[in-house]
Amino acid sequence: MPVPRGKKPAVTAGSKIPKLNATKTENQEEGPQVKRSSSPPHGAPKKRTAFIDITNASGRCPSDCRPNSAGSLKTAHKVQISLPGRKKNTAKKQAKKTSSTSVSTTNHANLKKSVSSDETPAEREKTDEEEAQKGVAAPVEELVAATPPAAREVPAHLQKQQIPEEFDIDSENSEDCYMCPEYAKDIFDYLKQREEKFVLCNYMPQQPSLNPEMRAILIDWLVEVQENFELYHETLYLAVKMTDHYLSQTPVHREMLQLVGSTAMLIASKFEERSPPCVDDFLYICDDAYKREELISTEATILQALSFDINIPIPYRFLRRYAKCVSAGMDTLTLARYYCEMSLMEMELVSERGSLLASACLLMALVTKDLGGWSPILQFHSGYQTSDLAPVVRKLYVMLSAPPDDKLRAIRNKYSHKVFFEVASLPLVNVDILEKALSP
């Protein structure tokens, strides 16, 4: 049943998402970027439906209808219908065509006069006489040809980047406008440049009331929120990024950490989702620990702290792009996504750029699946060599080989499901094999 705004969904007892220090429940999801159609797991809120009708079925008049002075609707575009047996008035059309040609000739003559404004009166008079003898104006191509070649050259930053044929992964989507094949490479190059604006460092020394374990608990809880609300993975990654950037600038008390995380998820939902959850939904998942005014005030505070620049490059986008370079299977991509999502809880990896972290996760997944190392096509599109990825891959290996924390099992439970190919249960690759793949 749809959940009305401002009201809590009717669920069974114990169905609320627990607070940060409570026991977590296993969540399931029907694959990457696919909404669940099966019933939710036991203990989770019922499936949330859209809060607004985006079909525009309210009967509004289309944009080409305008009310006239009498209040009735009048179509802005006239439709001409040719009735059988009626002759077309060719004489009027010929007169109209001749009139438009003369107007075009006059406009061109005025343009050329303005271009040659530096001429003397005698020279201009001579030019006018020549044009009068010709009877028609000179073609526009003459003006273009007269322009210096340097003025017609496209600037270097606007020239289309030449991609070698063996590295071209977008031409196969030439008929799909949603894939933006003409400038997909430029888009990701731009995102990679924007990463330099959002480089973070270890900000925990500036947070006297927090520690890395509290941050990991918060992110583990945000993963459950993303599952239960069936949000996109991009929403989760962006929420974590905004939380880190806000914490790097503003000291936060531990009791307000969950409010900051849920508010960041609300902002990310508005940025990424087609039908984001409402404020009351986030108050509900926090077990009504905060008031509506507090959440709205925190939203304004976070946006002001980030200067309203929340289009932060996230590793998830780069991961999907780089996996396409090697035509990685869904199981390999899901394994890399598991590594990448686990890295969200590691404070030591907060300072790593998203493109570099995504490359390291993909390389580790390729080695685990015995699909080779960092190929030339990956070097071309990512801009990283194997030597650039080695330190991050080693950090990921240490993180994944550590004993699992029973309090932080949301990601492991999520990727232990058959929908995600049970990649969380796969054994880690042998360290000697991994080091061989990282050697130059």
C-alpha cells in the first residue's frame, strides 16, 4: 500500500530499523540497480512506493495551448489542411518567395557595409555600384573565406579527443543517446579532474567526541537504510562522501552523528533518486530520536558547509565505467562492488580518490577471478598504472583479511545473497598471486 506523506507506515511490531547500537538484520536486494519485487525480509519496513504521481495525469493543457482574451483555449500553431480539388495559390507563394529573397539580399548588403565600415566614401560608392550591376549579393561563403584561418580554428580544450580504435568502448553505443557515446570519455575525464577539489584527509583528530569505530557503525546503518528504502547505490556513496566532508569541517557530538548521516542520505536521495523518501521517513528510521525541525536545520547546515556543491565524484561511477573497458561479467563487477562498499567503512581509505579506489577494487576482483591484470585499455581510460594501484590494493587486502566484526555485518550479509552471486563468501586471493599481479 502507498505510504502517505507525514504518516508512519503501518508495519508489524519490531519492524523499525534499529538505532546504531542495535543488532542488524539481513537485507536482500535483487541485483544492482534493480528494485525488489519480492516481499521484504522479516523485520524490515514494507516496500515504499512513490509519493507523487509523475504521469502528469491531472489533465493540464499542453504548453502549446494559450488562453485568448475570451478565456477559451486557442492553439498556438495553425494547421493547414489541403482539401481535394482546391488549387494552391502558387502566385502568392512565388511573390512571398521573391519578397523573402529581396529581404535576404538587403540584409546581406547591410552586413557587408558594416563589415567594410573602414572604407572611404568613394570606395563604398564604388562597391555599391558593383553590387548594383551584379543584381544579387555576394554569397555568405565569401565572408567566411575572408576570415583569417586562426579565427576559425577550434580551441584546444574544445577539440574532440581522438581515441585509438583498440581503446574505443563507446562506438558500440552510437545509437543510444542515453549512453552519451560522443563525449562519455570527456565526462569521466572531467569527473576525474573534479576529484582534486574533494580530496580529504584523516579528520578524526578534529572530532574529539568521535572515533573511526563510530563512523563505521554509522555507515553500516546507512547500508541498511539504502536496502530498506531500495535506494540506488549512488545515493549511498554520495551520502557517505557528504558526511565525511561535513565532519572534516564541523565538530559533531556523538549523539548527533546519526542525525548527520540520515540528513546526508536525505540530501543524496534528492540528488540521485527519482522519488526520494520524505522527511518523515527519515525521522521514522531514526526511531523518532530527532525532531523534524532538527533534521531540516541540519540539512541547511550541511549544504552551507559544502557550499551547495554536492556533485562529488564517487568511486561507484568509475567502477562501472572501468569494468566496461574489459567487458567484465556481472559476477566480477559485483565482487569489485563488494570490495568498494567494504572500503566505505575504512577510515584509512577516506583520503583516496574515487577513481583510484575503484581501479584498485576492480584490479583485485580481476586477479581473484583469474582474469588477468591491469591491461593497456584500463590504463588508457583510468590514467593509472599498476604501480599507482599497488598501495591501495594492499590496504584493501589487509582490510578484507581482518576478522569480521559481528556488529558490522550489513555489507557482508547483503553480498552473501544469491542475487549478488554470494561474493562475500568467496575466499581471498593468495597474497603471492596478488603481489605477482602488482609487480611491474
